Amino acid sequence: MDLRLAPTALGCWAAALTTLHLGWRAGLGLLGLALLAAGMVSRIRPGWRWIALASVAGALCGAAAVCAQLPARSDPEVARLVAQRGTESVMLTIRDDPRLAAQSVGQQRLWVVKATLDRPGSPRVVVLASHDGWRGLLPGQRVSASVRFGAARGADLTAAVLSTNSGATPIGEPPWIQRAAGRLRAGLQRACAPLPDRPGGLVPGLVIGDTSALDPVLEEEFRAAGLTHLVAVSGSNVAIVVGLVVLMARWARLGPGPAALVAALAVMGFVVLVRPSPSVLRAGLMGGIGLIALASGRRRAALPALSAAVIGLIVLDPELAGEAGFALSVLATGGLLLLAPPIRDRLRAKGFPAGVAEALAIPASAQLACAPVIAGLSASVSLVSVPANLLAVPAVAPATISGVAAAVISPVWPAAAEFLAWLSGWPAWWLVWVARSAAAVPAGAVPWPGGVGGGLLLAALTALLILGFRSRVVRRLVLVTGLAAMVGAVPVRLLAPGWPPPGWVMVVCDVGQGDAVVLNAGGGAVILVDTGPDPRALTECLADLDITSLPLVLLSHFHLDHIGGLSAALPYHPGQIVTGVWPEPAPGREAVHLAAAQAHIPIAEAPPHAVWTVGQVTLRVLATAPLHGTRSDPNNNSLVLFGQIRDVGIALLGDAETEQQRMLHADNPSLTADVVKVAHHGSAYQEPALLEAMRAKLAVVSVGAGNDYGHPNPALLAWWQRTGTRVMRTDLDGAIAVSAGTAGLQMSTK
């Protein structure tokens, strides 16, 4: 392998990432350190001089690319509007396909649209739109819209986050290439419409990354099985299509030059099909590099081509340096180039047939290369992803190729397109089965430290294992350790009671920064209090509980972190939705009422002192008078509930803050509870007199990891500890179940 460009690519990537996160001063500091290190290395090891100089040259390119675009991020006029949270009518150019946010409520969609403002420097913005008029917009389309300016999160080149409840007015026509892609994509969607829901929603995801019709439960199963990359446009999609073209070119006895040209045309055609947005261009370039190099007969050129692609893409769009998708694309391609050949050769030397060795080496090398990033993002390591990907390999290519063919001919021959989509449906069924089976494996994913530290730790361990596997002693040690772990851990996991534990009365779902509490009414019936911000997280939580009926859903108030996952509860056909009486924020209230109306579910406001009895659960409203002029009126008018389940008292405090808690204590001075769902994710705005009077044995904090609010408050946690109350929190422990039995109250985690 020719490694001469690799130091330049790594230096460019590191400098761009540092400058994005820490600013231009940090970028200059990194360059200074790189120059100093280069000088020291050159003196100590003259043979490494070219590596040091190449790294410095790359760092200079990466830092300069980011610094060139930083002035647009700090545009003075945009900064003024952000500071004032001003509303303006603006002109925008769409940069990428609008996508649905996970926090959509029922049928009320929230669209996330990347765009640039039509101002000098073209500042980048993200639009959050709750109007379906943004849905059909294409990259390159110019629009006008009335928006409110908000602050960006940083760590990228976004100058502002714009929000709007109205649609966008198109100005002129989108580029012709985007219109052509739109016709092909719409044709594929029509061809897949007659298929059953699961394969019919999966085929467009396999072919063009369109997951709008993908079943939410199936999407979660794909994530758990490590198959999510199959429903996102990636280098593997390009490799399948271009690989077929290369094989046809070889069958036609084309030389290396014509074969490489045909492969390049195939990449361009695929990019047109899935729309040439930045993410698609990245995937097309990464996926096509290896095959084009092989088709041209220059295998040694593959790694320099990958390095050049990294440098070119970061210089053209420095924001890619901080995107997880970019990192996964580069690492997967690098794994295929660097790790797959020796793994394949070693397997063949051990007597494996060539085809089997190739099939094993490809998913294993890609997984080894991508595992550190995936572990850092998900705080877990999947033990089933390699077998699942191996089982999926035979089905991906036929499903993708048939789907691409269906899309290409759909405008001229719809009947044939439907037939090809039907053919794609058969391998799609196999993928559905693989995902469901892998997701159901006990201990299929093990916890791992998240963030940068966890990713670096797994990368270091992976590198040590790869290097150490040359030694017979290391191989035997790894084998013995792995077998010991399986013998010791797997039977325990299989024989353990499982999830949820026997006798459970309440489960606090891990939905991130939000609330979703499930109360066990017995016989498979439950009551759901709040739904969290993310339908996918709530879908996973409810699927684990073997629910047969959902007679009642209660929503404490209309903030998105309590109503955003409502669409995950609707498939269980709730008997009734009950809300608090406070009508704000109005967009949240309208979204909930619209979702209930479209699902034909009765909805009502909770009357004062209301009492519901469902199976083993008795639930009553702890009524207070409406509060006005507080720090947060929606929070301080939360629906606060007290539940009794098999002699276990449970206080659900919603997002009540100090003012409402004081009134609750004044109205209910003798209120006691065994379990408290801590108010407002453990914020500092608590009333100690109420909490002390309840004398709770257990306290549960539903809170998101790494949130920007400082939740839960350290002083509050210390107060709970001093009172002898056991505290658990979803950001550290995951989903939490409270169970009651002969041993008393117990808390357990998934």
C-alpha cells in the first residue's frame, strides 16, 4: 500500500476538527505544535521528515479551510437577529433533502432543512419547520420564508437555527438534475406501494436511503442488529451498483481504462438517482474509490485515492470533518483496503474457500474499523453486528440491484418497475428476519464507555489485538478469555429473570431528556404518563414490556420533551388521552389534538381531583390552582399525579418547579410516597419541604445524558443521599423498573 498521502489526510482532518470545535486560535495553536513536532522529529529521525512535513501540510489545509468559512458563521447581521430572536422574511438556498426530526408528534411533522442564507458569504443555517410545505423541496432550490432566528449549537459552521410554522415559497425551478432524481425516486416509491409494509418500506431505504415509509419498530431492530448502514446511502450502495458494472465490463472484455470509465459513469448515475447532496457525494466518492482503482488495474492507487478524497472533501466542505457519517465512510473504506486483504489471506491459508474467506473478511474488516466510532456514539459494543451483516450479505446485492433497476425504468415502464420491486421484496423479507432475530439475541450489545474516551479506548484495544494476533500466545489468551466470558456471562443472562423483572409496578423509560413512565395495571394493560421527545426510544421501551392494551395516556404538559414520542403510543390504540389544563405552548397543544383527531382517539383535559382506576392502578390528580407569572408557567402547571399500585405509592411530579411544589405541599401536607419521579429532570428548582414530607424510599430521575441544562442538579442529588433515599437516573442507568415483592421494593435496570 502507498501510504504517502495518509499523513496529509490525517493532519487535514485533525486540524479541521480542532478548528471547528475550538475556533481559529486553537487551529493556529495546533499548527504551531505541528511545526514544532515536525522540527523535533526531523532532527531525531531524519527518515521521518517527509511524514512530519506531510502532516503539517495537511494541518495547514484543514485549518485554512475552516478559517476561510468562519467569518460567515459569525456574520454580524445574523448575530444581531439571533441575539434579538428576531423574525424576518429571508431568502434561502436548500443544501440537502429535508428530513423528519425524531421529535415529530403524531402526524405533526417537524422538518429539519439545511440551507444557506442569500447573503454575502452564504451563512449556513438549519431550518426547523412544522409545516409540510417544506417536504418536497430539493437541494439547490431557492425559497423565501418567514423565520425566527435562534442560536446554533456550535461545533460546526452553522450560523443560526431558524424556526417557522409556515411553508416556504419556491423561487424558480430546482436544478434539472434534482428534478430528474425526484422523478426516479417517486417512481420507486410507487413501485413499492403494493408490497407489504415492512419490505415495502425497506426497499426504498436500501436503494436510495428513503426511510419515510420504514416501520419504526423495524428501524429500531436494524439499529440493534448493527444493520442501520443498509438503510442509509453509503459507500456499500455504490459498491454494489458499481461492482455489477465492473463485472459486466470484464465479461465484455473491456480493458482497465474503459472499465474504470464505465465504473465512474456508474457512480455518477447512482449519485443522480439518490440526489447529489453533500452526503451522497461523499458516499459516492468513498464507495467508488476502491472499485475504480481495482478496475483500472492500479490496486496501489486505492489508498492514495482515499487520502486525496478526504483532503478534497474537507477542503471543499470543512463541516464534514465533524460528521459521524463522514468518519464511518472513511473508516469503512480504509478497513476494506487495509484489513480485508490480510484477513482474507489468513482465512484462505487456514483452508477456507475463497468465496467464504472474502465474505467473512469484508464485514469483519468494516466492523473492526468502524467499531470505535459506533461505540463512542452509542455507548455500547454490538456482539451480533458481524454475524448479522454476514447473514445479510447475500440479500443486500439482489435487493439493491433490483430496486435500482425498478427506479430507472419506472418513468417509462411502471408495470415492469412493480415487478422488479416485487423481486426486491423477497431478499428484503430475509433482511427483516435477520434484523428481528439479531435484535432479540440476549446480551447482543454490551455497555461500553461513550464519547471520545470510549471510542479511543476501543480503538486502542482493537489495535493491540490486531498486532498481538500474530502471536500464538495472544491468540490462545483471547480465545480462553472469550470462552470464559461466554461460559460465565451468557448462561447468567439467559437464566436471569430478564426484562421487565417479575412484579414490576413502574418502568421509567430511557427516552433521553424527557419523561415517559409506564404503570403496570396487570394482564398486559398499562397506563402511560408522558411520551418523551423521541418516538423511537419510546417504541423500544414499550416493545420490551409485552403490552396488550393501553387504556389511558396522560400528558403532564405540552413541552416537546413530554409529548414528542406520542406517535409511538398510537399503534397501541389508547382508549383515551388526558392532558393538563394549561394550554401552552400552543404548537404542542395543537399537535397533540391533531394527532388524537387523526387517530380517532378521545382527548380531554384532566378535571380537578380526577381519579382513574385501571386494573391494579388507582391514579388521582393532585389539584392546584393555576399559577401565572412564574419562571415557567407550563412547567408550574404540570399535571401532577399520585398512583397506588399494589400498596406502592408513586408520586409523578411532572415538571413542577418551586412555586407549584410549594402549593402542592400546602394542599397536601401529609402526602407520602414510596417512589418519586423527580420533578423536571432533577433541576435545581425544587421545594425541600415537599420532598422531605413524602419520605420516599426510591427516587428516579428521567434525564438525558450530556444535556445542556445541568440536570440533574448536584446539590439535589446530595440532598437525596443525605435523606437516605436511593436515587437512580436514566442517563447513567438506562430504563429503570420498580418492582414489589416479598423482598420489598427494588429498582433494576435494563
